[in-house]
Amino acid sequence: MPRPATTRKYGKPIKRTRAEELFAALPKSPGKKVEQPQPQPEPKTGLEVAPEEKIQQLAEKLFSVTLEGERPVLEDKKGPSTLRPTASPTRALRSREVLHVTPRQPTTRSESPGQEEKIDASQGLRILTWDDVCSSGDRIEKIAEASYAEVYRITNERGTSIIKVIRLDSPIKAQTKAQEKSGLVDEEPHSEDDLRGELKISEWLADVPGFVVYKERYVVRGRAPKALLETHQVFHRKMKRKDPDRLQFYPSPSRYLDDTRFLVVELGDAGVALEDFELSTVSQVWDIFLHTAVALARAEDLVRFEHRDLHEGNLCIWQARPPKPKPEEEGLCQFGYSGLEITILDYGLSRAENVENTEISVVAYDFEKELGIFTSTHAPQCRVYRQMRSFLLKGDRVHLAPKSHSTPYDTAIDGHPISWEPHYPYTNVLWLAYIFQYLMSHFKGDGKELGLLKHTTKELLSHLDPEAPRQILSFPSAVDVKQVG
């Protein structure tokens, strides 16, 4: 437990923990009903911060934000949107797409009225063939490899869908000598239990704007068609050109048998991944960041949600409407002029709970099972993973070095074992800070605009910065980022 720091006010000693000194319980915007927090075994975040004029301008903008629930599939100016997670050295670091259980929407598959339906007895899902999923004339393209699944885009005259394909425990051909020599590492088959937590979170967030649209899920069984094999080979060659040392984690479709089974989750096309989106205007930077903050704040309110893996591969951008010109007057926030919307993906490492039903246990990925995610320095987001765990260990805004995360900790704050189940909304702030810094560093527009953006956001970024001096207070949650002022 951090040593209490003693401060004095009017001659009376007051003891506060380091966390209480650093994390501010910021005032809420007018008209917002403030709910009483439920007791949680988590670090305290109870300081006050005085409202400041520039931050208040941001609050007034954010409080009036409304997001649209319907999201048409549009194309980016560079062509059809893509969804490609960042490469990572460990399985946990590979990007994961998210599943939502909501009322079924139109799919890209043709369904003949007389087609016989088969039901998977173990899961209660329909059994289809690959020809049912990707009919003749449809275009199928492999676009990503996630932690549990391969990700494909299917396009035809009915629209575009993203399918997440998870191999279930079922027979498959043995590797050929060539495949063994190439370093093929078969992804382990999975059961639906592996995805149960992610599916449960998707149910709780089904109606929250800013999260990916779910269509349906089903079982696909049988040998792969030629188109599936070809796109698999094209994807692997492309990845090898980018990273010659990259291993192939998923079996070639040529090895599928009649009894090889897959769980397929069909999603709406979420747009282009932030890592593939070219940022050309300051309005785009503002809208991407603030829409993300608003979506996270809503999810925090509804299900005490923490994403815990919100890097540039798990945030998609789509052009919802044409851009509109900004007003002449200057202000801190130029919000809502780019026409962009965001889609948050991947609940594989997330945490949430159904606050309306105490019988439902908390869903939270246990990071302690895979400490390599904290010791790795392969990707910039690895630093945020360490910042999250450092916060759990110290109850403080600190960053412990990679070597400090090499072994599990039996005890942490107040002598209790470290646990990822409690609600630590500050982790969302860490990812918002990461996203804002990413947006600033990847801005390709006018240099003068970027300079002005850095000047006008200097104060905001100082409160987001997890490595700011101790005298700078921090936002304790995404709700506070949205409602500050």
C-alpha cells in the first residue's frame, strides 16, 4: 500500500494516499444525474480539480453529443475499407474482433426458401457449408488473423460482411513436409466456452453506439472452396513480404476435411482500421478521439466496461456523412465537422459486468495467465499494458519497467492478491491517452494546423498524460474525460 502523504490545510493535518493526490473526481456537467458508486476493491480516485475555462468549452461540446445507431457501409476514398490488426509477438497481443448478440440483420449469404437446415446439437446453431457462406460470384478476402480466428471480408450484390472464423475441435489433415518446413504453427482448436466471456460482453453492449454490429453466428463444416484457399495464400505471401520472420498460425484450407468444423460469427463491415486511415485534417483528429471517449463513457456507465486493449488496430473509422466547413470563430474543440464515426472492436481482453443482474459474474480476462504481454517491447501499445498493471500493483500513476512484470504477484494493494476482475476505469483513460498521441503523431495534414492543435490541447493532454508530474491531476475514467468542466 502506498505510504500516505501528509498535507496541511489551515493548520490541520490531512492524510491522503498517493492515488487520492493524483486522480481527480472531476465535476459532472449540469443536468447529469450522478449515481452513487458501488464499493469496489480498487484504488481510490477522489481528488477535486478546479474547472478551467478551456476545458469547460470541451465539456459543453461533449455533453451534447449524440451518436447515430444505424451505420451504412461506405467505402474509404482509397477503396473498400480494411480491418487489419497490428502484428504482435505474443498470442494475446494479436488483435481480436468483437462479437455482438443483437437482432439478426441481413447477411451477404443467399438463403433459398427450400434449403434444408441442419442444427449443431451441441451448440444449437445451424450447420452450413462453405458454398453457403461464399456462393459462386461472391468475393472473399482474408484480411486479418486474430487471437482465436481468421477474419475474412465477403462482398456481393447484397452488401459486405466481415466473418470471424474459429476452428472448433474437429479432424484436419496432417501437415505436409513443406508446411512443416515453412514453420506452420497450427492454432489450437477452440470450443464456444473460449469465447463465452467475449460474447457475454457483446450482449451487454449490443445497443451502445460506437461498437461493432453483430449479424449472426453459425457452424460451417466441410472442405474449403478454391476461393478460400487462394485468398489464404495471397494473405500469407503479403504478410511474409512485410515481416519475413512471421510465422503462419492457421492451417491451410487445403487441409480441411468433410468433418472439419468452424464457428463463424458474421459482423457488419466496421470501416478502415485507424492504423490504415490517413489523417489529413484536425477535424478528423478531434472527432475520432471524442467519439471514442463518448463511446467508452457510455459503456462505463452501462456495464462498468474497460476495453484494456484499445490500440490502433482495434479502432475502425468510417465516413458516415460528408465533411462540413468549420466556423470562423476559434475555440478549443472543433467537433463534428469531419463526418467520421468510429467503431470499437475486440472484447477479448476486456472487462464488464451486468450491473442489473447480480447473478451474472463479472467477465474479465485474466492477464496474469500471460505475462509476456507486459514484458514485450515489440509494439508501442505494450507500454500501456504495463501502465495498467503498474496501476493495479501500486494504486498509483506509475510505469514499472518490463522486468518488473516477469513474475506473478501474490499480493498487491492492501495485501490482497492482484485481480483483474474489479472495475478500474482509469485503464480507459490510459488507452484514450494512447489514441490521442497516436492521432497527433500520425497526422499527415498541414503543419500549421498540427501546431495549433498541439497548442490548444496542451492542457487537456497534460491531464491525460500518465507520465505527467505529480502536481498534474489525472482523469479517473472516460466518463470524466467526457464530462469534465
